[in-house]
Amino acid sequence: MKLGPALLYFALIGSTASAQDVRIGVLGLFHSFDLTVSSTTGSAIILRADDRSLTLDASAGLARASIRAHDAGLVVRTATQSLAGHEVTLASRKNGPVDFVLSVPGKITRHYRGRLAISNVSGELIPVVTIDLETAVASVVAAETLPGEPIEALKAQAVAARSYFVAGRRRHEDLDFCDTTHCQFLRSPPPSQSAAFKAAAATQGLALTFESQVFAAMYTRSCSGRTSTPVENGLPPGNYPYYSVECHYCRQHPVRWQSRISAQNANNLRPSNEPSRLEIDRKLGWNTVPSSDFNIKPDGGEVVLEGVGQGHGIGLCQAGGKAMAEDGANFRQILLYYYPNAELISLPR
């Protein structure tokens, strides 16, 4: 039996409550054993460690707690209290989402709205934020786009991000997604007056389907003039048959790049092979090999990579979508151009 979009959505997600939440591992690139969590003005936070709890409340003069790995568990300390346990959780007084600030001391600080769970895995703290789907979509739009982009391009990005969240869960063993470009880049939720927030709100609940199934829509910063398919990039095909689509903007305005790496590091690197590109980028930095479309030229003990595009080149091309929006296309036209034979549906609430 073929499930309709609504039934299939619930079959994928499991329940109405969890359908509106995504679990995202955050700040994992820092491999930290020390985190700081702070309340924001007007938001009381309940921190729990096993069967004990404490309250962070800026208005009461206790706004910050440090969390450190200790043996196989964690220790939470404030100016006046301390807790220890195997896992630390954070939520509002009613165990709901709350605004909070999470920091890797001396490195990065991010604001989130949701619930937080922190565990100790081999001495490394693993923070996972459970975020409402629409808040996560707006956060991705803010992170994945540049200031000044047309609203219709932002709307297209919002629908693609939402589709990815809905259908692409369990990208990691113990959580749905990470906050890097391995899944979707995530920053703090944007303010309600921002274009990113408005784009997510204007497309609330809209997702891409193929043959009545929501699919995890892939997208790229800029292609090389024609988008690719997953199979062309050494990836499994998935439940949507991506098509190679001509991108007029990128053909006329290609993003060219050059990089130099050691021959040893390039030993397993292959053009049009996304797994090998990601392996190098994880090792040497995410901008070492910006795209999968490149040539390799030996140069002594090194190789010179000359390429075009940014990203894997699959699905929505953000540069091309922006150009289409500037030429008057709406978000539906942009999406259906880069995802041929797809359909837009409204997810059940």
C-alpha cells in the first residue's frame, strides 16, 4: 500500500509530538570536556543531574553553571552549588523548551531555544539540543544563506531544510543531526524580524515529496553549471532520483578555486567522489577541497587541485536559486526547477 503524504510523515517520525522536534548534536567540532551554560534574562533554567536539580535564573543572581567531564560522568558547578551525575539535562520549569546560552570556554558561544542533554563519551562532552522543527528550519536558513538574499530564495532554502530534517533523521548513531555541513549548518535562532525567520514562517509546514514520500532534500552553495546526482558523486541514490539540471547562473559565473595538498593526503582523493572529499576536509579543514568537481595535477611531493563550485553540487543550487529569485521566480518555481518531478505538500500539524 502506498502511503499518502500525511500518513507517511507520521510513519517516518513516529508521533505528533516528536514530529515537531529534531535532536541536533551541537559544538561537536570542539571535542570539549568543559562547557558553560547560562540563562537569559527572564528565562529560568532547571539543570538536572540524575535525581538532583538546581535552578539558573539571571534575575535571581545565579545565571551560569560550568559542566565538566569527570570519570564516566559529569560535574555541574555554580557559584553556590554543585551536582554530579551520568547525564545532565536542561529545560524550563515545566520541562519544555527554554532560551539558554551554551559555550565552549574561550572558543565559541551560541544561543539556543530548546531542551539540552549532555553526556560524557570517553571524556568528551556531547551536547544534544532538542529543537522545535520550525525553529531549527529558521536557524538553518540564517546559517546557510548570506545577508541580502531575496526572500523567495530564502523560502526555497527553508523548504529544502525542512524536508531534510523531516526525512533525513538518524544521520548519527545517537541523534538525528549534527550542526555542521555534514548535515545542515546550524547557528542561533534568528530574531523574528529577520528575513530568515520570515522565510521559515511563510513556508511553515511545507516539504518536498517524490511519489508521496518526503525526501531529504540536498542542496549546494554553487554548482559548476550543471547539478549532479548522488550516484555521480559516489553516494547512494536515496528515495528521490536527483536529476542533472542546467544552472544558467553558475555556467555564466563559475566559482573557481585552487588548493594544494600533499601527495600522501591526496592518495585516496578522487574527483566526483564526495566520500573521499569529505575525508580530506575532515582531516585538513572544511575549505581544503571546496567542491567535488576538480582536476588533480601532481607537483613534486604535492598535488594541485583546480576546481569549480562549492559543495557536492546536488539538488538546489543556492547561487542559482538566488539568481532565479532576482529574476522574478518564486520559491515554488525555484524548487521544482532544481528538484524535477517533486511535489510540495503541507505536513500535518
